[in-house]
Amino acid sequence: MLPLEALTPEEALDLRGLLFDLDDTFLEHGLLTCEALTALELLKGAGLELIALTGRPIAWAQTLAHVLPVSGAIGENGAVAFFREGRRIVARDSVSPLLRAERRARLQELIAHVRTAVPGLVPADDSGARISDFTFDIGEHERAREEDIAQATRLAREAGARVTRSSVHLHLTWDRLDKATGAVRFLAERGHDSTEILRRFAFIGDSENDAPCFAAFRTTIGVQNLRGRFHLLPRFQTKLAQSHGFLEAARRISAARNVISPSSSPS
């Protein structure tokens, strides 16, 4: 991975927007910090479209789209989204209501089977706010055993479900979209040229469920606390962790686009 200083002005100026992960990237141990908000203002001032891209539930995506200076938020690892359209926030689902209801019913059956077989796994406290997946807490409040995670993963995949792991949760779902394919789908629906999305949107993240984005997008950044197994590492890495690394990335992108950050302005 390259240091952020290797990001050229040409590449930075070619960007249209930034997709960003939440936990342990934008958020600092689950908390919203001044650094994170400062970074958003820098990036917005640099003319970039900002979209949160997270494994967190639909309820989080709706709230983020309302309260942050962003164009929208994509939740549940690419399955659902909320976007700003004028003064309204509009919901988007990647499947029809009928198919969503069918998948939810099948997911309940799968989760009952997994919980019986792996009683050591604890549901995440945001599971009730989800519509496309179910999450077990493996690192947010609980410290799940790797053997339990492996067994649950095996059982779900044997049943045909897709399993994704983040820094805090294990996700089980029948949906086939991941963060990258979900983001491209929703951005294309909003009128972005599907042939240019992967080149003109950057992505920053930290964990294994970010792997599809690291592999798909051209400009990819991992924060210093990057963890997990990846087929392709991000091209750049910050020196700082979590929201401090996010701010570091925002400052570099802004500087490369010839936007002077407040921190470098004369006092």
C-alpha cells in the first residue's frame, strides 16, 4: 500500500465523490467525532459527493442521510439506501417488497437453525432494525470465539446464504449485493454513468466487508487500523487510525484538489 502522499492531483481532481465506511473508519470506537465532521466539511468544500456505505442497518442509513452533510447513505452492505432528493430523504431497496418479505421469512428460519447449533454467538443489538440481513455481535460488545464464527459461517453458506464479516459483526443474508455492487447499482439509478462510477468515486474503509470495494474502485484508502483478509489491498493507507485517519485522508484529497484546509490557513 502507498502512503497518501502518492495520491496525485490528477487522480484527486478526477474524483466525483467519496464512499465511506462507518465503524472504525468514520466513527471512533462507535462514536461520532469532531475529526469526522471536519473531514466531511473539507470533502464537501472540495466539491465531492459524499455517501456513507455501511453494514449498519436501514434505520442507521435513514438517520445518517438526514443529519449528515451527505447525499445519502447505503446500509446493510449494499442492500438498502436513503438519498436526498431536494428537501426529502427517499428510501431505496434493491429488491421488490414481495421478494424482501420472502427473504426475511427464510432468513428467520436460517437464524433459528444457526442459533441452535452455535449458542455461543450473541445477536447484535441492532439486529431488530434490519430488513435484509441478520447480524451476530463478534467484536462490538462481545468477543466471539473464532470457532463459533467459523461454524456459523459454514452452516449459513451450506444453506446458500451469503456471509460477510466486518470489524464488529457477522452478517447473514440471502441478498447477493455487496458494498461495491450495491453502491454501483444505487449510483447508476441516480443517473451516474455506470462505466465511470468505479473510477470517479473513491472508497475508504477498514475491514473485511470492505474487500469488494477495495477490489472494485480505482481510488481506495485503508485507515491505519485496517484488518481482515483481502484479495486486493487498498492502494493507499493512512498513518492514523479510525476517524483521525479519515480526517487525514480528507486533508490529502482536499490538498491534492488544490483546496486549502482550515488547518493550513494562516491564523
